[in-house]
Amino acid sequence: MKYESQKVALWYFAAAMGLFGVQILVGLLAGVVYVLPNTLSELLPFNLIRMIHTNALIVWLLIGFFGAAYYLIPEESEVELHSPKLALIQLGLFVFGALAAVVGYVFRVHEGREFLEQPTWIKAAIVVVALMFLYNITMTVLKGRRTVITNILLVGMWGIALFFLFSFYNPANLALDKMYWWYVVHLWVEGVWELVMASILAFLMIKMTGVDREIVEKWLYAIVGLALFSGILGTGHHYYWIGTPGYWQWIGSIFSTLEVAPFFTMVVFSFMMVWKSGRRHPNKAAMLWSLGCAVFAFFGAGLWGFLHTLAPINYYTHGTQVTAAHGHLAFYGAYAMINLAIITYAMPYLRGVQPYNQVLNMWSFWLMSGGMAFMTFALTVAGVVQTHLQRVMGMDYMEVQEQLALFYWMRLGAGVAVGAGVLLYLYAIFGPAREERPASIPTSYQPAE
Amino acid sequence: MTERFTKAAARNIFYGGSLFFFAAFVGLTALSHNYIVNKGTDSAGLTDAVARGKHVWEKNACINCHTLLGEGAYFAPELGNVWLRYGGDKDHEGAVTALKGWMAAQPSGIEGRRQMPQFNLTDREVEDLGAFLEWTSRINTQNWPPKLSG
């Protein structure tokens, strides 16, 4: 860490991890309700549990992105942040808004479009917070050295704010509502979020492998180019069955098949960089999370997305547990893991110590990732069975769900493993720092940049 | 990557290509908007009751258990075609009555069965919700879902 103002990232990472804990706890509760459906059914019905689970996820990922930006932009731009104070005020407002929303949800104060349940005043507050953030990082970037990483990150962040504005448009016509709703949801997670993810990954690769910046930057342009060329028209895979024209079945099938490409390229990129560089960074856990992120994003977002993206297949699988399986692994692989990677990388610098608790951290990687993989398999099989019984045989929804009970128990078990992994991770990151290293890492290894 | 493929070239391809695809997407969205209003949905039949019913749907966060045209949570049945399951296309009044009965009977309290909350809807709200679900069942969804079971 070369710049004092990077320290604000510490507060962002702490807030993100707090909400991560909330997301996982509430997710576990949702998993319990699936197998023991009378749990809290009147006090906190499933619709509110799920609302908190998904909202907490989105908010912690965003806070993590903000923190990552505040950490890496000063280092890339080679100047102090424009205003660290503004960054902390922004965090305070955002966390207040998030907590107010969650407390409101418990008391049935919410709107009713999926993921956009925040009351309008909170949506407006989110816009204000986003503007504070964009002002702060844009001013910093303009003052300092311009790099491809900061440029792509800025495009991604401005895109996030811009597309969020569609959340204010809620027409009475349900089909129109759904079409523009995807302007927020799809153009975020299969569009501009990928820019944020790729630029953080590129930053980590430069720092940890020491491969020449020129090479990393060309790769970065290739990755984000593939992401947007495929992802923008790939929105078409949400426009198959909602009252939109039939031509989306062609556009959506073709372009969303291509959405695998950027994720595959990220795998090739990250492994190539590590292989090319002769050095090894002492923070082995951060390297594990970075490579794991590329691989899990490829499986979760890439392959599991492709699994049900072709229109003739999606006709049968749309809105079944197959979608749930994909959603879980894609968010974990692409966005949770990139956050956990940058946090693992940055924390030793932010705490002013050598890489610490490496073994614990890597155990949490395997526990969390193994749990998520098993959860994905369980839900995928549940989804295939559901698709056949409900969509081919035409069996009643609730009857079919009873047939899936075993898979929901397996999912809950997997969720417990993930929860244990999260606890381990939080302890490894925030607990007492023990600077011992894995035996396989000689002390002569040095950071690359 | 070769020397000939410069960073400037990569940058230009990225920004140029992204703008091109975004423009294409916005154009297709505009066409689709027009299609939805004129062909995909019954704009003339989108009454105040339907709009109010959509608000009832949203106010009670139905989407966080059910799916609607396949989107939402996967915890409770698909409701895009529930109006047809209730036989509302043949007997409108019968379906409204059945819906009122269903909403009043929740939660069932049956052990081991998923529970739908009691939303304390007024008669008028249930009628509006029915109008919304009826209107939704007539959206041209390219014949989705494949079965009446949703």
C-alpha cells in the first residue's frame, strides 16, 4: 500500500463482510424453510427471507466493488484519493440505507419488483451515494496516471449507476415492465459488472505475477470486449417468453452462447499470466482466490448459463431449479469470489502486516467452494427432475416439489458447509494475524510490484 | 498477442464494438416496445383494475415466492397462467370467487407444507389482483409454459 487514502477500503471491506454474513445466515434460513416449511412462516414469511438474502448479496458485492475501487485506483493512478472523507461519508450513508431497507423489509415496507424492492427514497439515496462515489473516483483518475484498468473500472462503475436509473421506471404493462427491468438486472450482472470484475482481476494479476502491464492491458480489452459484444444482445435470452417478439429466440440463443467466451478468456488469461511469470507472490491465498474466481465464474456464469440458455431448452427449464443452480454458482464464482480475492490480497497491506493466516484462508476457500459446487449439483439435478415432471409430464407444481425434498436437504447441507467456510474466512481475515506461511512457500518469494 | 495487435487497436475495437452492440440493442428494444404495446399484450384491455392489481401484486412481494412468466422465486407455483388453471377463461366469476376463497384460507397451517401468508386483502384488492392475473394470462408468451401446470 503506497497511499494513505487507500485505507478507506478497510472500512468498505468490513462493511461488505458484515453484510456477507447476513446474506449467508438468511440464505441458510431460506434453505431450512425449503425442508421444514413451517419455520417462521408467520413471523418472517419466505418472500421476506428471500428478499433479504438477495438484497444483502447485491449490496455487499457493490460495497466490495466500491472498496476495491478505492483500494486500487490510488495505486493505479499514483495519487491520493480525491477525498477520503467523502468516501467514508458515502459508506456511512450506504450502510445506513441498506440497514434501513432490511429493517423495513421485516416490517413489510418494500416495493414489489424482484431485486428492486427498495422503497423509492432508498433508491434515490442509492443514486446520491453512487454520484458521490463516481465524483470521488473520477476526480482521482483525472488527476493521476491513466491506466486501462482504471478506465475500464470507471466505465463499469458509471454503467452501474446509469442502468440503475431504469429501476425508477415501472410501467403498468407487465411485459414492458419486465423488458426494462432487465436493463438493470441483466446489463448489470452480464454487462457492466463483468467490466468491474475483469479490471479487478487484471489488477491482481499485475500485482501478483509481475507480468508486463502492456500484456495484461491487451488481455483486459479483449475480455471486456467479448463480455459486452456477447452480453448486451445476450439480454435476448430473457426476452423469450415475456410478451416480446419471437426474433429474440434467435438473438438470445446466439449471443448468450457467446457469453461463455469472456469467462473462458478470463481462465486462459489468469493461468497464462501465472504460468508466464517466474515469481510467486507470498500471498498464496489471494492467488488461490483469483484463479478460483476465474474458474468458478467460467463454470457458474459460463457453462451453467449455457446449459439452459438456448431457446428450445429454456422453453422447458425456464424458472425451475436449474435457474436457481445457475444463479447461485454464477454469483459466487464471478462476483463473490472476486471480492474475496481482492480482500484477501489487500488486507495484509491495509493492516500493515505480512500475508497472514494463509492456511486458514485457503481452507475457507475449499470449504466455501466445495459447498457451492455441491449445492449447484443438487439444485441442477432437482431442476432436471422438476423440468421433466412439471414441464414434460405436466404434473402439479406442489406434487413435483415433494419429489425434490432429498435435493433440498442436500442443498441445506451444502449451505452449512458454505456457512462454515464463511466463518473461517472472516476469522482468517479479521482475526489475530499469524504470519506463518505454508511450508511450500520459501521466504525468498517477493511481491511482484 | 502479436506486436501488430496494439493496445490502441484493442481499445478502439472495445469502445467501437460496444457502442455498436448497444445501439443495436436499443434499436431492437424500441421495436420490441412497439410490438408489446400493439401485439404482444392487450393494451386496450389494460384497465385501471389491472394496473391496481399489479400494484397489489407488488405491494405484497408475491414475486419473492412465486414466478410470473418464469421470473421470480422458485418457491411457489408459476402464476402467469394461473388464471387458466382456475378456469377463468371460461368462467370469470367462478375464478374470482375461487381466488377469494384461496386468499382467505391462507395460511393453511398444515404441518410440512409450504405456507402462504395471510395478506388481509380486501374484496376489491382480490378482484383487482384477479384482473391483473387475467390480463397477464393473455400476454403472447410464444406458447410458454409448455403445460398448464406452469
